[in-house]
Amino acid sequence: MSGSAAHIEGFEAPIHRALVEPILLGGAPRTVAIVNGTVAAALGLGLQQWIAGLVVWALGHSIAVVAAKRDPEFGPVLARHLRQRGHLSC
């Protein structure tokens, strides 16, 4: 028996896909989509800048969808990058 090909009876459990896939809203990560929608709604409703709110929402959501296609966990990675920006600089 080789390392990864060996299956020990009784030590296998099926894992549903929903447990390992990220939660997306319209193709964007859930938290990013909620923050983007809130900012766009505040701009559109609060400041009564309807067109600017729609543009912010469409542009922000499109960028989030493109980033999520490359890496669905780009939010935490971006936050960590911004927090540790100069940590590894020469």
C-alpha cells in the first residue's frame, strides 16, 4: 500500500461541497458584496446621488467578481497584505 492510495476502513467520511466552497453573492465574496452594496446604497440613498451609487455598485461588484475568479479568498489575503505591508521589505 502506498501513502495516499491506502484507505483505512472506518476512517473515511464524505464531505459535502458546501462545507469547503466559499460563500459568494453574485460571484463576489459575501462580505465584499455586502460592504459594496452598503456603500453604494449610502451614496445613492443618503446623498441622493443615484447614478453615482449605481456606478460605484456596478464597478465595485465587477472588480470583486474578477478578483474572486482568481482567488475566492482574496479579502483576507488583501487585509493581511495591507496590515503587513512593510514587514518583508528590504
